[in-house]
Amino acid sequence: MLSLKTNNKGEIKKLFSTFLTYVFTYNWEKAMEEVLKLEDSIVQHLLTRGNDTEAVREIFTKIKYWIRTQTSSETKKNVIMEKIDELLRLISVKKIPSNSNPISLLKDIYQELREDWMDFWSDPDEGKIQNLVDDLDMIEMLESSFRKEENEEIYKQFRRILAKRSACYTNIPILNAMARGNVLHENTRGAIFTSFQMLFKEIEKLLAPEYFVYEEEEEEKPEL
């Protein structure tokens, strides 16, 4: 029985790396052990997000079949890599689907970003930073969709979201230092945390159920 986790993208990346190592070294016994773990991790990641897992399970069934098949190791490796490419095309988001509701897509990215952020903040790790970068990149990819919105107020608010996103992006190098074990000044930690909280706040305004009305943001006055 699967024990569903809120976020295991970091674990999935590590399992992928280990599995591929065994495939390329023709260690089929270890490859089978890792592919079972990888399948469980990807399936539970999809299930916790309400995604269908049938196509993913089918690919893993084929991978496991070829690992067990009595044939040359080179043939096994080539076929398995073809299936891995197929799997990655299935689970990777490389572009925004056309004719999609941008607010609905933003909601999905927001939920993913919050999980990835709290996952990193509770246990800093360099492997988790790329998840944050991917989420922030996905927000930027929505710009053209929001630009087409008939409600100009919505696009104005999205531009504000992009500004807060940029502030988060500038903190990525500091997050890398934090993940490597560098002790940050409390003010620096607070500023980083606040930058992400401000991004979440601006996104939540756009996701609010009531009719959205853009409000001008008061310009901050420098301290004298």
C-alpha cells in the first residue's frame, strides 16, 4: 500500500539518477529494485495531484518487462531508454497548453510552488532548488496567456505577480548557499522568506473567488 507524501520530487530525481546508473552499467538486479521505487514515487506524486496514472503504469510495466527479458544488455538498455524518453515526455511540462484557462493553470503552479517552497525551507537541499526554479519559470510562461485576458485588471495583477516572482528569483543564489550549509544572517533569512510570502499573497489575490479588482500599490517611501 502506498504511503502518499505531499512532495517527493527531490526523491524522484535521485531515484531516476540511480536507476539510470544501473541501466548503463547493466546491473539489472539493482535496476529492477530502483525502478520499483521510482514507479511508486512517481505514481504517488501524480495521485496526490489528482492526475491519471494509467499511462505511466503502462510504461513502467514495459520497462520492467525488458529488465527481465533474456536478451543482450545493449538491446535492453536501448529499449529501456526509449521508454524513459516516453515517460519523461508524459510527465514533464515543457509548455503551456493552448486554449487553457490561465488562472486555473496559475492555481496549479501556485500549489506546486508552495509545496516545493515549504519542502525546501523545512529541509534545505541543493537538489530541491531546481524545483523552485521550474515553478518560477512556469509562472513566467503564463504571461502571453494573461496578456490575452479581456479583463485588463487581471493582467495588471499578473504583472505584479511577475515582479514578485523576479524578487524570488534573485534569491536563488542565496538559497544555494543556504543549502550548502552556510549560516545566513537572520535578516537575510527573513527577507528571503518574505519575498516568497509576498509572491504567494499576490497570486492569492488573483485566485480569490470574488470578482477581482486591481488596486494600485502604494509606493514605499525610503527611510530618512
